[in-house]
Amino acid sequence: MNVNFKLSNYIGTVYRDGQVVFSRDGFSVISPIGNKLSVFDLKNNVAKTLDIDCKFNIKQLTISPSGQHLLAADERGDVHVVHMVSETKVYTFRANKTVGALSFAPNATRVAICRDEDLQIHEMGRVRDFTSPFILSRTYKLSKDQLNTVDWSDDSRLIVAGGDDRVVRVVGSKDYKNLFIHPLASHKGRIVNCQFLKQSYDMISVCKRGLANVWTCNLRPGELQRGVWKKDEDDDSENATQTGHKKTEKIFFEKTKKYWLTQSSGSGTTVDVTAAQYQATTKILATAFNNGVIVLHEVPSFALIHNLQISEMSIQTVAWNCSGDWLAIGCGKGSTAQLVVWEWQSESYVMKQQGHSLRITSAEYSPDGALVATGAEDGKVKIWNTRSSFCTVTFSEHTSGVTAVKWIQSGRAILSASLDGTVRAHDLKRYRNFRTLVCPEPTQLATLAVDKAGDLVIAGAKEVFNIYIWSFETGHLLDILTGHESLISSIDIHANMIVSGSWDRTIKLWTIADSQAETVEVSHEVVDVKFSPAGDVIAVLTSDGVITFFEAKEMLNLGTIDTKLDTDPSRGSHDTITRKSAAKTKTFTRIRFSPDGSLLLAGGESNNFCIYSVPERLILKKWRITENRSLDGVVLDFNRRNFTEFGNMQLIDDSDDEEEPNNKMAIKLPGTKNFDLGERRSRPEVNIYEVAYCPTGRRFAVCSTEGVAVYSLDTVSTFDPFQLDSQTNHGIVRKALNNNDYSTALMASLRLNSSQLVTESLEAASISQIPLIVQSLPLVYAERLLKWMVEGNEMSSTQHVHFYMLWLRAILQHHGMHLKGRTDVATLTGIQQIMSQHQHHVTKLSNQNKFSLNWIVNIRKSMKSVKKECMDTSTSFDDEQNETSGSEPESDSDLEVMSD
């Protein structure tokens, strides 16, 4: 019984807030979702979530020039170093102040970090200190306000920074005689972006009011002189004259171009610039406004290239890829945010994804486990691909919140129940709402169930306490089951039996044929009921946190599980009672059987969710859905240092800016459909609204405030400490081969990326040792070996076809399940092409051999027939001679001699 599930992905959320960046190859977008990071691979059309587990929401990102390291800064000021190859957080640096911006130097030896009003330069990568990769080099006190943007020159010598004080300042990474701090004040609003041009000290700066300035420097790269800057220029000139040396030329910037970007926004001067990014290769400036418009200009002429409105929400961030072909755009905040990747040359969307605008209330796997359907309070039903984590289709026919979604057994349609009183059936082939089931009287539907045959649809009402049964084929109402006296919390169906639980503290087991019910009373309100996959056990979850198991036919009590201590809820910021008293009113609200019926997954009004063993009635494992302290209900109790004579400071909104630094969620007025500009905001509380098992039993999904978290048994960590060995060389490979340690030789050869060594390591092993070597290979090396087979020419041009096919079969047999959802499509397609190529050659060779053998056999048959004809002819000739002479052969030997 394996319960080692690990977080593999997040579905239902693509972007929350903060900065997005491209990977160095330009094919992947890295987007912050709360305290985690999602990587969208646009080349292979897949997405994954890095579980780096920060304490607060991530706001700022920067990636190293090599692409192997990523720096992520959260709201509190912690800077996390993430190794992108191993997808692991390796170090955390506490800045102790709000980080407004950070950037890697082009030579990857330094990092510039804006801490409130300070600019710090840290050195990275020193071998002498492994415990702290950040070594503070120098600190500049640049402003009295927050710094928002920072950039390096191409030679890593100059740094430009800007902030809320409307001044752009240029400083040096080291001591230079030409420069100390050079301020440039010409903007009307806070600085949104300032960057150096390519291979130059010239700059471009953009402010919030829409003014863009181009600054030309009097110095060129290489003209900065090392030394201490002197303030008294006259003394410097006198000393230079006396000594005969050339006078040191101070750095100077001249504004050569000025342009108002708001002229291209389409809304005049009433809009503000929220984000801007300059692409040095293509010389294009992308400017985003708070009305959802983004414009592209050519610099320095500022000729308008494109004007596009992405959405009605404010654009928070823009980012170019390395080639300048794609532009990543993050719009909105929180649950209403969306992520767009736009190709400006073809004016098309490479990716456009948006999650639910309100909390997700239900999720369900398709019968084959390839899709996940989610329903939310925004009235939309979305279908997500489990492999790519992208939304494939959105159904928005409901006029109110969706409370439940269910698949039919064939997987061709999805049913959704809503508070608008309807059950809608959506076709997944034509993507349309082809049937709507309506209640005879207006009421809200809270629960939904479908039988395995797909003939009956059952829904429970929220107000009239009735259960409605429709025919899925005709859409007619077949029956109405009455008897409950309070809200029907859950229903489930198996074969011809329906079980329903209600807040009236009863469970009813209905028979569909005669509409009769057997009633069982429980001690508390029923929260959820579920049939086991075999239908012989019914699990009932009550409001006191007790799961009771009943035998389905006789409703006999089989045992209980007390989950109260496993809930362990935290104290919310609005709770006026103690944590111990608040925990009495919180419990698990959702349960779900595993496909084999041996495990039970439970989650609810807590940050925890658990898996229980059904036969032993014991807890097997507990998880925490998040460690994000930007949400409410994560910390077990209050921080007493936040308490003052005015109360809890966490409940006081002390910000006077339109942009909320704490990512607080706006609370809309009842009935508003678009936007409500009220000042009512609060921190969302962590809760689990639904749990769902995949039919394969190797994954399950948890719907929470953060989105839909997918936990899988096939998640394998790519961190391998053996990769960090700097002593790997050709000698290690030779030594391992001499010692018959083929797995070590193969891994070292793959790390060295030497095709010759990989070939020698593979061909040195015997056929009987191939399965053992493959089993000892970690998954990351097996995947790399597959890529080597595809990218190199050895696999396609080798004469040992059968030998390499044995290697390939061993890899797929042992690592196939893990490689199925991990390896990109290009690698698998390349393997298939190589196999098809070898199959074509082998088939051609076998056909030639077959034709040659057939020809030899036919020649042999023809020779035998000719020989037989000759024998018959000679025999007839002898008979004629014997008849003529009247003599006979003396013996059989004479006949044989004559025939010969």
C-alpha cells in the first residue's frame, strides 16, 4: 500500500501576481502562483509546478545568464535561490526589507537587489564559502522611497535603478574614477522601467505617467577607469596637468529623445503605465497600461508597431524572450489573473490561459484519467488536460455558481449542477451544451450523482430538500424523492441504490425501483456520504469529524474513524475566540474512496488533508496544502507582536496606494457581475472544498484556495548529488569499465556528454547485465540516455540493432511509467522514428532474403522436375531397346548404372 504521494502540479491557476520571466532558451515561461512557481513549456505544450515552498507570495523573479539558477523574492523580503535543473530550493537569503527588484549581472558573478530605498550588490559563486553564496559587496543609499527597477550594462560595470522618487540613478559595480552616483531627474511619475541599450551605456527610462526618455552617454564600454572617484574636479585637473597624465573624463548623460507613450494607448492621458520592458536585440519597447492595452514601439524613433488590448484588467508585468519573438503578459491579480504569451510578428496568441475568477468548488477526473473537470463559483466549467495542465475548453452557460461536476462513464459528456437550479450536459466532441435538466420548481442544486450506465442523473436540492431523478437520454423528470427535513449535503449512487445524507442527522438508502428508503439516524449532521467502488460499504462523514462505515445491504455499523485530532485547524485573523475553541467548529467536509476501496481521502476546513486505511481504520499519512503565510488560516495561532492597543494589526489596512502589497482579495457587493470599486478587502482563508481520486489510483486532486493541487506517485525528484562531483572525467569512466561497474561508467559518460564514451559503456556490457544496469540508473539518467539515442547518430547507424533494442526495451519496461508523463514528445517521437527506420531496413532485408530463398527453392524444384523428365526419357528409351533386342538387365545395379 503505497501512500508516498508528492505534489506534481497545480491545475486551475496560471498566474497570481508579480513578475514573470522567460527561460534562457526562450521556450518556457516561469510564472508565480502564490508561494510556488509554474513553468509553462511552450515548445512541448506542458506545464509543471515547482514545489519550492516559500513562506509568502512570490513577487520578483530573475534568472541567471546560464539559466541554471533562479532568484525569487517574496513579500517579506526573502530571496530564494532555485536550481532549475534539479527544481530544488538550495538557499534562502533574508533581505529584511521589501525587495522591489533584483537582477543578475550578465557575467553571472553579481546580483543587484533593491531593498526599499537601498541598492545592494552581492557577489555569487565564490568557492571559498559554500554556506552563503550571497556575499555583500557594497550598498548604495539611493533614495528615500521604494526602488522599483534595476538593470545592468552588458559589461556588468554599470547599474541603473529607479523608484518612486521619479529619479533615475546610475552607479558602478566597483570603484571608478569616472562615476560615483549619477542622478537623472526628468520624469513626472514613479519610474516603471529603466534599461541599458545593447552594447552601450545609453539608456531608456519609462515612468508611470507615460513619459519615455532616451539618455545618451558620453562614454563607451571600456572607457571606465578603475580607482576612487574624486569630487573636486579642479584638484584632479591640476594634478593631471602637473603629472602630465590625461584628465579623467566624468560620465555624463544627455537626454536625446522624449516621447509620451500615452499617445498610443487609445485613452489619452487618463491611463497610467504599469509595466514596460525593452528588448535589446530587436530594439522594441513594450509598454503596458492599467486599461489592459499594450503597445510596441521601435526605439529610439518610437515608431508605433502594434497596439493591442489584452483584457479589461490592469497589466501587471511583461517579459520578452531571448529572441524577441514572444511577449509574456500577466494581467490582473489574484484569482482573476490571466497569463498570455503573444507573438507580435504574426499577431497571434502562443498561449492564453486563465483560471477561475472565484474559488473552485468541485473537481472530477474523467474515466480514463486524462482530463479533469472543475467547477467554480463564477459559473464556469473548465476542462483541463492532466498531462499538459492547460485548459482545453470552458463552458459558461450557467448563470450562477457551479456546485458539482460529474462525468458519464463513457467520458464523452460532463454534467454540472448549479445554484441556478439546472443540470447541464456538455458534449466534449462538439463542445456544446446539448441538454439542460430543469427542476419543476425554482430551487438551488447542491449535489449531483450519475449512475455508471449513464441513464440516470440525480441531484439534491438546497432549499426544498428534495432529490430529483432525470433520464439522461430523454431529459424527462422521472421521480422526486422526498423525506429529508433539512439541507441535503451529499448523495451517491451505486447500481440501483441511492444514499443521501442531510443536516437532519439522517442517512437514507433509497431503492430506485420502488422509491422506498431505509433511514438510519446518526448523532450529528451529515456532511458527506460515499459508496465504496464495490458498493458494499458506505462511508458517512458527520460534523463532529467522525467517519462511520456501514454495510450497504443491512446498514450494519462496521467501525469508525475519529478525524478530529487530524484536522488541527489554525486560528483565523478574524477569530475572537481561542484556537482551541475555534477548532471545535471546524472539521473535514469531503471524503473519497480510492479506486480499490482500501484508502479513504479526507479534507475540509483545515490546511491539512489525510489518507486513512479503510480495513485498519488508521491514518496513514497527513499533508499540508500550503505554507503560504500570505493567506489566512496557515499559522496555528496569532503572532502576539502584531497586537496593539487598537487590536490585531493584520486586520488594519494601512496602505494608501492603489496597489495592495499584501495581495488582499477584493470582496464584491452581492449581485455585482463585473467590477466593484469598493474598499472592502480581506485575506483569503485556506480551505479544502473537494477531493477527487484518479481512476488509475496513482493520483488525486485537492481543491483548495490556492487552486487544484495534483499529488502523484509518479513524481520523481531530479536532484542527484552525484551530478555535483567536479572530479568527473574520462579516467573515471575507464576505471569503472575496468572494474565492470557499468552503471557508474554510463552515468559519468552521460554527464560528460561524450557520445564515444556512452557507446563504449553500452557496448561493454553483456546482454544478461542490461536489465540490472537499467534498474540501477536513476530516472534523470534514463531520460538523458533516451535523448542521447535520439540526438546522436550511433543509434540510427549502428550494426548492433538487436543489442540496442534490448537496451531500449529494458529502459521502457523499468522506467516507462515515470517517463510517460515526464519525457517530452520530441524524444518519444524520435525513438519511434528510429525504431521505424530499423524496422524498415530489417523488413527490406528479410524480404530480400525471403525472395532469394524462394528463388533457390523454385530453382531446386525446377531442377528436380528436369531431372525426373530426363529419367523418364531414358527409361522409355531403354525399354524400346530391350523390346527390340529381346534382352533384359541382369540385375538392379545395372538399372541404376543405366539411369545414371
